[in-house]
Amino acid sequence: MSTHERLAALSEAGVSIWLDDLSRERLTSGNLAELISDWNVVGVTTNPTIFAAALKDSASYNTQVNELAGRGADVAASIREITVSDVQQACDVFSGTWEATQGIDGRVSLEVDPSLARDTEATVAQALDLWKAVDRPNLLVKIPATEAGLPAITRALAEGVSVNVTLIFSVERYRAVMDAFLAGLEQAEKNGQELSRIASVASFFVSRVDTEIDKRLDGIGTDEAKALKGRAGVANSRLAYAAYEEVFGSDRWAALEAKGARRQRPLWASTGVKNPEYPDTLYVTELVVPNVVNTMPEKTLRAFADHGEVEGDKVTGTAAEAQQVFDDLERVGIDLTDVFLTLENEGVDKFEKSWSELQESVQEQLDAAK
């Protein structure tokens, strides 16, 4: 099977392939356009870590940084202009995909400042601001699924903003995210918004769950505990999909769908395999199911194109088996509530650290340009 055939098979199975990376270089070199035309990529996600890496390692921002320095722009204004510019260009590159899929794919995500993750009002304000600044219908504004983020998700959707909900780790929190989504659409309809124009995905993180739980299983150290390594991430995602089917099979959803609303699709995030002992396509192959997004680092995309296999729907009907994995984890001593709280806090902290690195990098470049 050829590279293209493997990726085409994944797309035909109902998985939208999005790239988990964006840089000015990808845009100007034609690399992103090539991934769309030859590698079945139909969307892209960004986060503070991705932008920090892009700005640190590329000279392609020099002209814009020099221009910003020349007019005395501060760090915050510079980051905003640089990231908005990249995302606008990416939205334009994906405009054909967006049109061909009637707005389902061709999406580009841009995250609110992660330091606002515990501040509902500031998150709402920035989400609305970014939506206006980018001014592209295929944008998704990323809002974290923290407790403060949940009402912000509802309020942004109510104003017609399309949202990528990020940093979801537990099924319990995912249910709260879907409730926030439905409430947002109900309010949007009251506000006179056209529901069919509002898109959303819910980014459910996969590999980080295994990384945290595997570490704890190693700490427990029994044969029974070690036998459960590498199973939690996939099981957690399969339980999430069962929750998705339940919520989007409800009367509450049917009423919104009748008014033109579109489903909030599950998005498998953090699908690069961290443990070299596991297959490098694990979180793609084992999570094939219709109507989902898998956002992959390029390394994972190329690995799947080279040797990945589509073995049919690996998710529907697996909830009981997945629940057994979680029952077994609790039985050997894993505190799942603590696992998910730890992952959320670490997720916010990591993005805050990357945001600080991004600020430092831009400040250095501004200083050098003066």
C-alpha cells in the first residue's frame, strides 16, 4: 500500500487528518500546501509551544519583527500580530478545503493566552478579540477546558465564535465540555446567530494520559500493574467517544440539529507516541472511528503514511472493554481523579511556560532589531 493509499484509507474511515504544527516557513515554502494536496491534511492546530518553537528557530519572521521594532510595538502587540498573521495565511491556504467540505474541515486553531486559563471574563474577551482580528470563517479559537474555561466556551459560542476546546483529559470533564457546547448553541440561537456557521471540536488528549499513568504503574511495580501500561490513553478515548455518542443521540441535540447546528467533533490530540516501546502509530490506528479529527505531529503523520494500517472502526462498541481497563487501574491503586487533575494543571503550566518563552524570544528579536 502506498503512502497516499494509507492516508486516503484513514480519511475514508471518517478520520479528518489535521497537522499539529504551524510556522511561517511552512506557509512561505509551500510545505503546508503540499501536505494538503499530497498528504490528505485538512486542518491545522497551533498552541503556544508550537509558536515558541517556530519563532525561536526561523529567520522567516525577521522582516516582520524588524517592522514591529521600527514602530515601537511591545511584546504583547508583536506576538498578537505575528500569530494572527500566520493564522490568517493558514486560513487562506485551507480556504479551498473549507469550501469543499462545507465548513467541516479546512480549520485553523489559535489559542487564547494560556495565562488566562483560570479567568473566565478575560478568556471571553480575548476569544472575541481574536475572532475579529483573524476575520476568517474557518478559524477556531482554542479555549482550555478548565473550570473557568467552561462558561467562556458557552459565551464565545453564543456570540458566533467557532471554538476548539483544548486540554480535555477526563470523560467527566468532556461531558461538561459537551454541555457547555450545547448551552452555547442554545444561547446563540436566541442571539440570532446562524447555527450552521458555528463549528467546534473537543480536543481530548491521549498520549499524556499513558505517560502519567505508566509512571504511576511503574511506581506500584507489581506484574499486574505493569501489565496495564500503555492501555489507559486508548481506553480513555474510547470511553469519551461513547459519551459523545450518548450526548449527540439526545433529544436536546436533535432540537439544535433541526435548527442547522453541527456536531462538536471529538479531536484526538497529543497523538505522538512518547514511549519508544509502543508502536509509533498507536494513537492513530487504535482510534479510527467515523466523524473524528486526529491532529498529528508531522513525525506521526509520516509514520502512518509509511506503515500505518486502517483496521476498521476500533472504537464503536468498545466502552465496556475500556471501562474494564479503568476498573483494573483503580484496583491496582491508580487514583484516576488525581491523575486527571495533575494532567490538567501540568497542561496549563506547560503552555504558560511556552508563552513565557515566546515572549522572551520575541523580546530578544525586538531588541536585536532596534
